[in-house]
Amino acid sequence: MEGVDNVMIKVIETNSSVDGENTIKDHQSRVIGIDSWDKYIQEIKDAKAVYRSSIIGSLHGNTIQSDSKVKNLIYDEFHLSCDVYNRFGIMSKKLAYKL
């Protein structure tokens, strides 16, 4: 089928700020478009900062901040969760769901 490789995969991406007791203090969600779920997972594994804009609404920015570390990565064909530590050691939770 022609054009199948150009199909955009929609992902709901949520980032939650947490405190030292793992209590959510703030969160933001956006819907982004990606080319490949496997490539998206690899970007997270590699802690690669990739700039993306929301395809609904106006949220934009890097999937992960530069110089971050990813821990506790869990994923399957539709879900992804992990802890992301920025360069100052502040943790946030990342959740992603492939639509």
C-alpha cells in the first residue's frame, strides 16, 4: 500500500512534576505525532531531546530535556512510563499512550 510509511502515529504524552514523596504537583498532556512507536521508545531510552509541537493545542517543547537521565522505563505496544531526572536531579514522570 502506497503511503503507509507516511502515516502519523498519534501519542498522548503526559509529564508530571513530583515532589520528594512522589506526590504529583503539576502535570501537562499533549497529543503529538510520531513516525514510529519503536523510534519514539528508542528516543526515550537514549534520553534524546526531540522538539515536538502538539497537534492539538499549543504545547510544544522537547520530549525530554537535554542532559536528562531516564530510569524505570516500562513499555509495551501502546504504553510507556518512566522517571526522568533533569540535570539538577529533579524527577518528573513521563507517560505516553499510543492512540
